[in-house]
Amino acid sequence: VAEYTTEAITNRIYEARFGILSGIDFVHNVKNIYTSNGVVFINGYKGTVKIVNMLGQIVFESFIESNTQIKLNTGIYSVLLDGKTKKVIVK
């Protein structure tokens, strides 16, 4: 059964365009990753975080140990942690 949610369609477009998400599990309904006022908030996570823009460029990569705020330009990003990814929109 085909999935026609906005997220499923966006994932397919992203995979077709960049080919970098194949085989990566998605982090769904994660409440500790969110955006507000140009900042990505990652709360309650300890480990390496990588943030990639839609061009596939790494814009942030660091080991974090506590609640973290990352200021980014407006755009769509993939936040990768523990081999999983979550797309976020920064406004």
C-alpha cells in the first residue's frame, strides 16, 4: 500500500534527489528535537549530532552532552543522531 503523507512524499523526493537517506531509519515523533525562531533545539540527548542541509552539506557536527541550541539559517535540514534522521524546517 502506497503511503501518501506529506512526509512520505518528501522522503521519496529527497532520496531520489540526493540518494543519501536510503537505509536510514527515520526518527518519528521525537519531542526532544524541534525548531523555534531560527534555532534547532535538541534536548535530553547525549551523543554525536550531525545536521545536513538540502544540498548535502554538513552545517553542524558535534558531540553533545546536554540540552543544545543550534542557530541555523532559514531552510530544511536533516538532523542525524544514532543512525536515524529527522527533517526539520528552520524559519
